[in-house]
Amino acid sequence: MSLEYDVKDLSLAEGGRRRIEWAESEMPVLLHLKERFEKERPLKGARVSACLHVTTETANLMRTLQSGGAEVVLCASNPLSTQDDVAASLVTHDEIPVYALKGEDHETYYKHIHSTLDLKPHITMDDGADLLSTLHQDRRDMLEEVQGGTEETTTGVIRLRAMAKEGALAYPVIAVNDAMTKHFFDNRYGTGQSTIDGIVRATNILLAGKTFVIAGYGWCGRGLAMRARGMGANVIVTEVEPLAALEAVMDGFRVMPMIEAAPIGDIFCTLTGDIKVIDKHHFEIMKDDAIVSNSGHFNVEINIPALEGMASEIRRPREFVEQYVLKDGRRINLLGEGRLINLSAAEGHPASVMDLSFANQALSLEYILEHKDELENQVYTIPEDIDREIARMKLESMRVKIDVLTDEQKQYLSSWEEGT
Ligand SMILES: NC(=O)c1ccc[n+]([C@@H]2O[C@H](COP(=O)([O-])OP(=O)(O)OC[C@H]3O[C@@H](n4cnc5c(N)ncnc54)[C@H](O)[C@@H]3O)[C@@H](O)[C@H]2O)c1
């Protein structure tokens, strides 16, 4: 095979393929798009460089884009989230170049991003904006050919909006994250379930009866709080936004600053997109054996360098658990090196929810190619009719029917004259 790639072991490909097919059976909307793309080839000739978590669901997205006629190349959007069998299968069975190794170091991570950019993309796909940011900083010679990009997650969208505000964004980007059919479901139900899955797989602890501190009550935090409560944990929420904090209170959670939650929590998880949400002064007052994890995009939410500085010894009692023994003898257990715990210790979101997110990705690509001449160098929200169409297809696949407005109802809802 003349294909260039960097994956761990091609002999894992068969197992990867079986898991990709298993995920596909839970992704009816994407499959439907794949079938349409095969016939219509709307992405014909488009070169797509993607930097996404290399999971079974992403594999199905890549295969869908390929069916639409795109030339795709993939690297990881996180050093720990790659599923090596999936990477091997994409190379072996689909001839898609993949540059991703689970556990790759920082240097390899960026080397892989550069290899992915070597395709000279027309379209970039990001989850956290590392590919786009590298392209803007180090590979500016390629910018001219780029027609647009997509961004999967909240943190990436925040980075892109900052770039657009400064006039630094060199091509239009669609904020897939902002689609209702993305963050309502992926961030809430996907992160809610898969974060619990990651914490439990890493530790095998019982959640019932534990005090579970959740930092951030955005879409992800709400989902995790809801599921942690369902497993019998006593949930505490920390927030900085009055509205979000009030919502958490009304949803029945205890809300307090992290400094008050730190000494009473058994398990901590950050989902804020912010930095140093758990810091040195919090570690100083945590209980012995506290478990600390993150499910926000970057591993900066927990101040890991501070924790390292406080430790006299670092042990590894289980895979994905680093136990920092502090000078006073207390132990703090950091999960998955502070990286997205649902992707490092578990398998990320279940396929059924990624079906919605990745249908948005596929349709965004089609939209960019169709509208490239009208789009400006800004961050765009997904058009509402794409969102609604994805929800309709998902309901149809679930065999759920809904009512349809009658003409009288349509008229009533659009008139302002009718009152009491
Ligand atoms: N684990 C995953 O698979 C996954 C999936 C989707 C999104 N994400 C990431 O999770 C993070 C959160 O995403 P979201 O969609 O919930 O964002 P969001 O903007 O809806 O919510 C973030 C919340 O955190 C709060 N916050 C900010 N700083 C804080 C602090 N210091 N202390 C306490 N609260 C603070 C904000 O007020 C906000 O309410 C982002 O980094 C996003 O990229 C992860």
C-alpha cells in the first residue's frame, strides 16, 4: 500500500472494523446521508483535513465524507482519545490516511497535525481548533485554497470567535457545536453518560452515596449532574455565572464555591472550558483519596503542575489513575492525566448521539461547498433548516411520530390580532 499514515498496529484493523460497523448500526441519520452522498457525490473533489477524536463514530463520518466524493485525511484532536484499532481499520479497509497513536506525546501530536495539513485542504474539520490554529500560525501559505471549516466543540468555537473578532480568521467556519441537534444532545446526554462511564472504568468506584462536585453547569455539566444524581451521588455544582448557578439551585443541586466544595467532595469533575478551576489552594484542603477528573476540552482545567509540585510521590495504582501522595500523606487521584475522561478512559459518546453531531458535520461540509462564494471570514451557526431536518430524520429512525400543524393552527400562530 502506498498510503502514508502513522497508526499503532495495522493488525488491529479487523477488530476495528467490527466496532465501526457496530457503531454504524446506531447511526441511522449518518447512514442515510451516506447513501444519498453515494448517489449525489456532493463533495466530489473536495480535500478535507480532519482533526477529530479517532473513534468508531468518527470513522463512520470519514466514510460518509468519502462516499460523497471527498478525499479525507484524519489526525487526533487529543493525544489520549485515539482508538488504535479504528485508526488501523480506516487505513486498511478504507484507504484513509490516519495519523494518530493513543498516548502520543505533544511533539507527535503536532507532527500529525502537520501531516494532515499536507493534503492542502479545501475544508478543515476541527474539535478544539488545533488544526485551524496550526494552519493559521505555521502554514499560512495554504490558506488561499481553504474554502471553509467546521468546529465541533464549545472550546473551539470560543477560540474561533476570538479570532474572528480580531479579524484573524482567514476563512469561514461553521460552528457545528452551536446546532441545537449538537449541544442539546451530544454535550448533555453524551457527555453526561460517557463521563460517568470514564470515571467508573478508570476507578471502578460506587457512585451511590458519594459527594460528587461538578464544576460548570453548562450543557455538559447539566448532563453529568443529572446522571450522577441518577446513580445516587450527592451532587454539588460550582459556577461563575449567576443564571447557570440559579438553574442548578432550582434543579435541586447544592451550589457553592469550589473552595467550600473542595474539603467535602469525594469525586470532582470539571466541565467549564476554563483554566485552573481546581487549583493548588483546593488540593491543599481536599480529603485523602479524593478523585479529580476533567471532561472539558483541554487539560488545563485542573492545575496539574501545581499538584505535581505538591507531591512527594506519584503512583499508578490503575491504568488512567495517577495517585499524587502529598507531603502530609494525603492522596489525590488524578484520572486520565486530566484529559477528557470520557475519551481517555472510556470510548467517548455513544454512537446514537454522535449520529446527530456528525450529521451536522456532513451537512455543514455540503453547505460550505454550495455557499462558499457567499460566506465571509466569520463563525456561522448552522442554518436552522439543517438542524430541524436532522431532528426529523432522527425521530423517523426511532419510529417516533409527531403532530403536524393544521392550517388553522399555522394561521393562529402567525397572527397577532387574536387575543383573549
Ligand atoms: N467531554 C466531551 O466529550 C465534551 C463534549 C462537548 C463539549 N466538551 C467541552 O466541555 C466544556 C464545557 O462545554 P459546555 O458545552 O458545557 O459549555 P458551556 O459554555 O455550556 O458551559 C460551561 C459552564 O462553565 C462555567 N464556568 C466557567 N468558568 C468556571 C469556573 N471557573 N468555575 C465554575 N464554572 C465555570 C460557565 O459559566 C458555563 O456555565 C468545553 O470545554 C467543551 O469544549 C466536552
